[in-house]
Amino acid sequence: MLENLSTVLGISIQDIVTGSSGEADYDSIKEVLRIAKIQAKQKMMQCLTKGVGVILFAYLFVRGYLTFSCKTSYIWQTNTYYYSLAIILVWILGRSILDKKRIQLFQDKVSTWIFVVGMVSIVYVLGIFWSMISIIKQGKIPFNMEVSSIGLFMNNQLIFAFLVNIIALFIDFVRYVKDIGSAHLGTYISVTVLHLVLIYGDLLHYSSAIGPLGQRLFNSACIFFVEVIVIIVFATVIKIKLYKTNMEYN
């Protein structure tokens, strides 16, 4: 930008920086150019991060469609959910580091609602699945429904939770692309809920016995919770250090 402005005005870069003709404050010039390079690098990293975010969001949407249409087993194994969650959580961590702000729980009304939706979804999905499994293990039929309707009922609950959280995540991502707000816990929670819902959908479609299903549901939830807790703790520590460094620098 400085080079283009210098060409248009017909004056040197040092005159633009110092504000007076003929004075060459080379230290000021070097500092301005150094800052300009840093800002250009940060802008490039942000564009790259946003591009990766589009790919990851598309992956979640497509995988949701394939899971609830019973087509996912032909493409991915169920265990790949553990890896994809880790990858997306690391992307969110990188995104939160780039914005150079302290990680917040309740940043504004939108982030607050995203967090609340995610937490309510976790409680609802776990509650409905474990209550249904417990009732079936006792040899009873939940809510006096037809046996053939149980699987469909549970699948519909997962679809509802998926749609609510994918919409919340989309809103959060649009805000991020437009540079509105900064990192918050709701994003981590929404991504975790989506993976929990997707793997439950997979297990529901391809498990043949209620006992192994219950154990796999429990194991999956534990692995997901460990992943997100580790990343959140790691992100919080890094953000606090970066925030303190920026405060000292300023």
C-alpha cells in the first residue's frame, strides 16, 4: 500500500512515514514495514483458516446427510469420528489463537445461545438414549410405542439435535468470517455435540444388540468429552499467556 501511494504521489516512502520531505528516518520506515509484513502474514493465515473452516463445515454437513440416510458405512468407519473431532477442535484452537483475544464463555447473546443450545443438546441426547436403553433392558417398551417405532423415534431425536446444532455452528461460522466476535466455548460444545449425534446415529443403525450398543455409546461419549476438555484447557492456557504478552507489549 505504501509503495502504491508513493508512486501515485510522486514522493518517497520515508517522506510518507515521517510526514516531511527530505527527512529519512530509516528506523521508522523499518518499523512500519515490519508491522505491515506481520499484518499481511496474519491476514493470509486468517484467510487460510477460514478456507479450511468452509471445508470442515461442509464435511460435517455431508457426513450428517450420509449418516442419517444410512450410507456412511460405505465411505467411513465409525472410529473416524474420533479423529475428525480432534482435527476440528485443533482448527478452532488455531482460530482462537489468531484472534488474539481471551477466550470467553458469554461474549454476547448469540454466543450465549450457541453455548446453551449445545449444553441442552448434550443433556437431551444422553438422557433420551440412556433412558430408552435402560427401559428396553428391563424388557419394557418405552412410552408404550410400537417395537418397530423405537429405532425411528431415536433416529428422529438425533436428526433434530443435529439440525439445531449445525444451524448454530453455521451462524457462529458466518460471524467468524465477518470478524464479528471472538472465540467462545459454544463453538467447541457445538462441534462435540454434532460428533456425538453422528456416532450415535451410526451405532444405532448398525448395532444388532442393545447391550453392546449401550457400552459403545458410553465409550464414545467419554472419548469425545476427554478430547474437548483437553483442547479447551489447552486453549485457555495459551490464550491467557498470549493476552498477558499483548498487555505487557502494549
